[in-house]
Amino acid sequence: MRRESYYGGIGKPNAKDKDGNEIKIGGEPVPGGRIGFPIHPSDYGLNYGLTSGRTYVGGLQYTYDFDKLLFMPAQLLVGAEYTHDYLSDVMPIRQWYTENWLEGKHGGKSLSEPINQTIRNASQFAQIEWKNDMWSFLLGARLDQNSAVKDMILSPRATLRFNPTKNINLRATYAKGFRAPQVFDEDLHVGVVNGEATRVVNDDNLRPEISHAFSLSNDMYFRLGAETQLNVLVEGFYTRLLDVFTNHKVKTENGVTYFRRSNYGLDDDRKVVSSGATVMGANLEAKVAYRWLQVQAGLTLTSNKYDANQEWGTRHKIEGLDKEEQYLDYVPKADGSQFVAEAEDSEAQTISMTSKEILRTPSVYGYFTIGINPIKPLNLSLTGTYTGRMWAPHAVVWGQNSAVTDREAIAAGLRKQDFVVGLVDDKGAPIMEGGEAKSAAPQWDELVHTPSFFDMGARISYDFQMFAKTKVQVYCGVNNLFGAFQNDFDFGPDRDSGYIYGPTMPRSGYMGVKFSF
């Protein structure tokens, strides 16, 4: 794998020619980024990223069928697997040292240390399943030795199936799983605010995340008349998560925001406690087939909660307020006079905003598909996906005119555009840079309860038989027919690129031709 990333954050530079000289019209600089007025590479910013990696997987498994083992026929499966994953993530322009770099020495501190991650996982697994037409018993286990975890991890699983009749399938399952505490996360390339890259550092005492999953289901088949078949699945599930990973913001330095990944959260008194979570709910699915019509639909209801509060964002401190609940609905003064000035590299001038909700996880979601085949070569289909409301974190920088809520507050006179808070040192003196007081915009993050979405698509196709074994299919369709789409995207170089939810495609059409031979 090889990928080049760019985090943004170049601001609004003026146009320059190929030699780096500003382009002016009437003696005034011309803003760059328009046709004919390019942005010079020197203004592209520092946040280039180069990610490369290699993954090797090898395994072997063996199965053996017993005509009878103890009390009924059985199948034995044993095997082993080895995974080696290497990944490197570096920002080349930032990979220089703040001390002795002019002399060519590399003994100082790098602006952005590269991530070099190697994960090795060796596992052995075995399972045995007794089964006949009425009963099935499965017992299995997997033993993993992961290089990111100190001890070996045993993950058992079990399944019990009972068919009182051939049309009723009752099933109960249990499975244990784990997630190793590796450093690299895809969020490094998603959650970017103000063009700042992110880095995650594991806590020294970080433990693997463990899951215990239980489910109970009833899969039923019915025949209605001579030509109609009905399948109904009713399922309940319960998953208990232990030592859940959570990221806490540590600092922002040299354009990189650092997070520490740990296994703890905060209770209602903001005391550190072990982190766990519970996900449970019910799932209902049904399928009907009648001659040229097939209909399938499903609905899932869930509850998703952490045991302890998890940080979803931060807000800049305000004089006189020291409790989180005081910040939830508070509207600071437009002139910013209440904000506490932020000292350089200080962690004490922001307050954590927390919640027990598992973010970006709806409590209700569902789907349906309808297939119509009136004649053999003609196929029509309708698909729909319902995504219920969920809680989504939104990183907002005060007065940057990027978030919709920020622009509305500026227009209402509740905030100043381009507002900044002066940085001071530990003695309270302004930090100067280029003859001016160094400054930074305050953070005022939001937890947004997103709207629900119904995403519907339609497709029609027709098959032409060209030769005995050659077929041509012509098709066209529409995605997101009703235009259900997020309407509060951030804009500009200071946007929160991770604030995206709902359907991934706007209303769009497509057509094509497919050859099969």
C-alpha cells in the first residue's frame, strides 16, 4: 500500500508566478486559487503525508468429518495463521530537527516524528461441531499472540442450534473478541481541523479492548399458498465491551495535534474510572418471494452506551466557569472578554466535554429492497436505507467562519469574525512573533444530534442475448432519489474534515453496459 495525503490548511494565499513573485493587478495582490491565478507550491503548506505499508498473511487449516463422534456426526477443524503488517507514516516536509539541524546533526527534536509500526500476530484455532437435522453444537477457540499485547489472548466461541421442525431454526451464540492497541489509525487521515495533522500515542498501561458478544435468534420459513414464500428472522443481541479505547487530546504543537489513547473514562464527578461499554438491541428481517416479485426489509433497534463519560471535544476556558455542565448551553460574550488567555503549550486553558453516548452510531436503522422481474430479461429494483439520528462530534474554531453554526453566530453578532485570544507566557506577558502578539483562535466544539436520513435508489436493466454464451446488459439508475444529504458541511481551510455523516452520495444518475461471455 502506498498513499499520499494532504491535510489542507493553506489559508488564502495570493497568486504567484512560477518564479514565486506575487501577481498584481493595478498594484494590488490577486487572491490565488482561481483559473489563471495559481497558488505557488511554496504556499501549499507543511501538511503532506506519505503512508506506505506491506501486509503478509499465511495460514493452514485442516478439516476432518466423523461419521459419529460420541453421540452424533461431527466435523473437526484445526489451523494456524500468521500476519505480519508493517506501516510507515511520515510528513516529509516536517521531518527536520529543531536543534543542530543546520550542522546536519540529528540529535534534536523532530517537528513530526514518523510512525513506524510493525504488528505481528500468530494464532492457532480449533473447533468441533456436532450436527444433525435437529441439533448442532459448536465449540471453538482461538489463541492469539499479538506483538502489541503482552500476554496471549484466548478467544472462545460457542453455538447451539435447534430445529424443532425444518422451517424453524433457533440459534444461540457466544463469541469473545479483541482489538490490539496499535498506534496507527485511519482517523489520522480523517479528523483534521485547521490543517493540523493528528498523532496518537498509546498510554504506557494500555490494555487490549475485549468484547463478549451474545445473540439469540429465530429464523422461520413459511409457505403462503402455492407460489409465495416468506422468511422471518427475529434476533436479539448483547455485546459487552471491556477496556474500551478512548482518545484524550493532549496538546497541539508545530501543527500536529496529539492524542493519548487509554482505557479510562470519567465518571459523573470527573474521576478517572475503567472504561467499558454496552451495545444491545433487536433485529427484525423479513423476505417475501412471489413469482416475479421479491421484497426484503430489515429494522434494527439498538442502545449504545459507555459506562463512563468519554471526551468528544474541548471548549476554551471562560473566567468563572469550572464545571463541564456550565459550558453546555453557555454563550460567551461576542468580544471574547471572558475567555482565559491560552499560555503556550498549556493543557489547563481548555475543559473536556464528555458524553456516555457511543458517537456516530444510530439507535435505529433499517433497509429494504424490492426486485421486480416481469419478464426474464427485464429487472427493476428499488433500494432504501434508513439511518436514524446519532450524536456526531464537531470541532469548531471560534470566529473562523467555517462551521455553519459559527457563521450564523457571527451574522447574529454573537461572535467576532477572525477573533483570536492572545497567547501569554507563564508570567502573563504576551508572546511576540514578528513584532506582533502571537495569537490563537479559541476552540468551541459541539456535539450535534444529527437528523435522520432516508436514502432511496432505483435501477432498471435489460439483458440482450447476443450469442449462445454472450449476453449484453444495458442498465441505468438513480442514487439518493430524494436528495437526503448533509446540509451543514464546513467550508474553508479551517474546516473540520471529520464532520461528515449521513449518505455518502448526493442525488446522482448512472448508466452502463455490461458484457458477459
